[in-house]
Amino acid sequence: MKLTALLNKFPPLLLVAALLATVAPRTAKFGYDYKKGSTWNYETLFAPFDFPILKTPEQMQEEAEKVLGSYVPYYRYSSGVTNSSLSAADALDLGDMKPVVTGALRNILEKGVLADDEVPVNAEIIYVQKDKRAVKVPSSELMGISQARSKLLSEVLEASAFPASDSLLKAQGVYGLVVPNLVFDAKTSEAVSAEAVSHISPTGGYVSAGQLIISNGEVVTAEVVQILDSYKKEYESNMGSSGPAYLSIIGNILVAFMLVCLFFLAILFSGKSFFSDSRYYYLIFVFTLFSVAITLICRLNPAWLFIAPLTLAALYLQAFVRARVIVPVYIISLLPLLIYADYGAPLFIIFLTGGMISIYASRYLVQGWKQFLLALIAFVSMALAYVALHLVGAISTPMLPDLLRLLIAAFLAVAGYPLIYLFEKIFNLVSNSRLAELADTSSPILRELEQNAPGTFQHSLQVMNMADAAARAIDANPLLLRVGALYHDIGKMNNPMCFIENESMLNKADDQKYHAGLSPRQSADDIIKHVSDGVEMARKHRLPQVVVDFIRTHHGTTVTGYFWGKHLAGKGDPADKGAFSYPGPAPTTKEQVVLMLCDSIEAASRTLNEYTPEAFSAFVEKIVQGKVDQGQLLNAEITIKELNEVKQALKSYLAQMHHGRVAYPSQRKKFLNFK
């Protein structure tokens, strides 16, 4: 990989590092975990310094509500809105009803109209600022739009007794002129509110240095929780760093750079190919950020960490990338737990266990109801890790609530898994779960292929097995290749008799051959057409683009060798080569190259007369070299080393497929020999 291409991956890393450094906590972790009603399992705690007892949010809210009971909101009356509506009403064709309608509209607008969802419900009185004067108005006199329109109809009916008033108001659009003309003055209201609330004291007591807070074995009461919360806040505010504040900022920056560098190195050492396809690189980046973001958000409440669906990141990674990349990236995504979270080390072990088990189990349990079984398996693995850590004293919080939270986390991960299809669309990728669905040979399109072109179907199965063996030799995607092999020849369904592998199965009369009587060019046209037919059929069945690409590239731009040779033998014009060539394009990915080679080798292997290692080797070398000579691998992302490994895998596969057997003597011969 070129150095410039590698360096292009650094700007996103720097951006994310800056973001992490900005949002990372700047306080120290408090060394105790506690809950109301639990037992204090730590040492007896004395206050190491003086600190105030902070009021709880409930206490502050209660006092604020008392203060705000006398709070009066401010609204501004908009004369411009009123005049605009009245002018529009004067321009309407209301006939004799105009005075009645405009008069009723004026009365309602002058009293003031609010949006339906802005009518105050807690304030008995409001201030309305009109003509530079603020006047108190009972909130009961205010009307929302819906109420004001009903009031308009009521006043019109009362003044005119015209039975079709509602229809008239609707037809002329009068109801649309009833619009809000009271605007909430947030600035003034907030100023009054702030002035009132600012006098509320946030503290409700004081703890002196050396004072007993709680003893070992004592039950944590609500009063003790309030004191511990106050102590924790004072500790995190003043004891987070032993030096200046800028040292904490520098520390956060270094930690952020450490995380992104570890992420980069994990990908670099596990699979450099991800750098050549930015889609995978950024996809992995997004999944890692997802896990880090959840950790930082849940740190606001330590209990949230137990319900964080961190194993979902492992499932997302499993859906798109190989295990050797998943494991280090997933471990790195969990590192913020160790750095920032309370009970960080136990949580790291718990979610690492759940994630690793989920990665393995998801290979078999990602479809339909099996996902719930996957969630249960993930929960059991995390629960076992939790119980073990609880027994050794690494976790002291109540067990049952934490286990319930882990159960929720496991099912949240499964509930979020369907979003994988959204990532498929965003990054234009196909997940392994989608590939697994496509690889099911009982799918309708493959059943149709088996029925209409049985020889082609069997050929595709053989190519699939051959490609699978080759893929594993060079670290290509075996599942992707299996899918490509199954669907690469679906276009042959439109004209199965054109292809020799189907003749013996579908042709009733042995002397009836499809190409008999056709010119070489006509035969080549019919054969080449299966590529465009396959593309059309794939799009009709909404197969992913990656499958369409296999169909387009499995012959590349090669010629139909038999009919091209027949054309030349009949003294055909060599300039007509384009008419005998597939439209292409040539393969580019290593998976497409493997499929092209396996397709050609499987089809041509039926002509082998000798089944020895030497014959297989010469045969494979000849096919591969032919593709190279025709320029089919010029733009392919496959190295010479990988190509040699593919050839060796294919030679071994042919040897296994055509292995020799022991010739058993007939029963009669055995009998005679016995005699």
C-alpha cells in the first residue's frame, strides 16, 4: 500500500482524537460505589476535608416550585399580526356578514391568541405587554387557536343567527386568520424566574473534616446517600488532579491519541486491505465510536453502564469484517471502560466476555427467532462473568438489579441489530448475515435455476466449493465468494439449452443440438448474452450490487474460445474478435479473480483425460496463464503470491475431487478365488 494512501487515513483519526479529548471527563473516578438500601462493604469512612451537603434534585425542585408558584410569565402583544389579519378579513367577500365577522375577529384578536400548545396551565395570571405597558391578565381569559376559532363561530352565530356561518368561515378562509398574536417573552420571564430561584440555597448542611460518614457494614440510607453524593462531587471537583487543571486536559488529549493510534495499529496489523477500501475503514471507525460514545454517555450514571448495549458493536463488526480484525478493534472500543468508568475493570471483563461469545454465536444465530437465543446466550455469558467478579469482591453493588440490567443490555443489542441494513445502505456494503441468506440454495431464484438449468446449477455448486477452498488460501471472503459462485450463471436460465452442461439433462433427443445450424457468431452471441441476462435477472430480484459485479466480471473480456476458433477455422475475419468477446469488465477484486479462475477450471476440468498431480498442475497453470495473457488480471487487486496460493489450492482441490479408488473384485471372482 502506498504511503500517501496510508497517510490519507490520519485526518479522520486526528479529528476523532480531538473530539474524544474534548468530551472526555476531566474529573477523577470516585473510589466507592453505593446505593440506597445496600450495605457499605468498604472501610469505615471519615470525611477527609470539610464539604457542604448538597440538596438533592428533588429538594431543589420542591423549593423551586414553591418559589415559582408566584412566578408570572411575560407575553408581548403583536399589533402587526392583529392588523394583518383584520386587513385580510376586510378584503374577503363576506357580503352582509362582513361587519359581524370582522367585529368578532377583532374582539378575539384584541384579547390575545396563543398557540394551542403554549396556553399556560400552571400560571393563574400572566403579564401582557401592550403599547409599552404590562398588564396583568387572568390566564383563564387566554385562548388557544382552536378555542379562539370556536369562539369566533359562536360570536358570529350569536350576532347573525346565520345557519351556514361555519361553512362561510371555512370557505372564505376566516379561520386561517385566527393566528397567535401573543409571543412569549422568554428573556423577561427567565430573568424574573432566575431572580426568584437564585435565592434558593443549593446546600442544606455541612460536614467537617474527621466527621464519621458511614461505618463498615452499615446500611446506606437516603441521608447517607446525600452526604456521599456531596462528598463525591467535592472530591471530583477538587481532587481530580494533583496539579494544575491544564495537566488534566493534556492527559485527556494523550489518552484520546492513544485510543485512536491503537485503533489504527489494530487495523494495520490485522488487515491492511481495509485501508484500500475506505468504506470498511470508516465503517469500523463508526462502530468503534459508537462503543466509546455509549461508554462516555453512560458514565453520567454508573448504573447505565450495565444496560449499555456494548456487545452490539461486536455484532456489527461480525456482520462485515473477519474475526482477526473484529477482536482487537472490539477490545480497543472497550478500553474507555477501564479509563473512565466506575467498576471499569469488571465491566471490561463482562462486556468482553459477552462480545466474544456473541461474535462466535452470531455465525449461527442471526436470523429470525434465533436472535433471541443469541441475546440469551450473551446474557448468560455476561451474567457468569458478573457473578464470578461479584464473588471475588470486584463488584459490591446489589446483584439482582445488575443482572436485570445486563439482561436488558443483551436484548438491546439484538434489538439494535436490524440497523445493520441501514449501515449496508450508507456504506454500500453487504453484511455477512445478508450473504448467509443469499447462500441458502433453497432461495427462489436458485430453485428456479436448479429446475430450469440443472446442469448449470450443479456447475455453480462445484464452482462454489472450489472457490471456497481458494478463498481460504488467500484470506479472501469465503462467504462472499460462495454467493458469487451460486449466482454468477443465473442468466443461463433464459436459454439453458444453449449451454452444453444442460443438454444431457434437458434434451430428449440426443441428435438434437442447440448450436446445430447456427453460425459461430450466432452461437457466440447467444452464449455471451447470459451475462446481460444474468445482470437483468439479478436486478429484477434486487440482488446486491456485489453479486451483480460477479455476474459482469466472471468472464471478463475474454473470447468465447470454441466459437472464435471455429470462426477463424472457417476463414472468418480476425477483425471480428470483438463480436466474440464478453463485454466485461475484467475482475478487480481478489474475490472476482478467484471466481473467474474457478469457473473456467471447473468447466474445463470435464475434458481431462488424465488424473495425476502432474496433469492437474499443468492444467491449472495453463488456465491461469491464459487469463493473464488475455489481460484479465491487469487491474486486479491480487498479488503474485496470492495468485500462486490460489493455484496451489485449486490443484489440491482437483486432486481431492478426482482421487483414485480401490477396485473391488466382483462377488463371483471372490467366490472363484475362494474355491
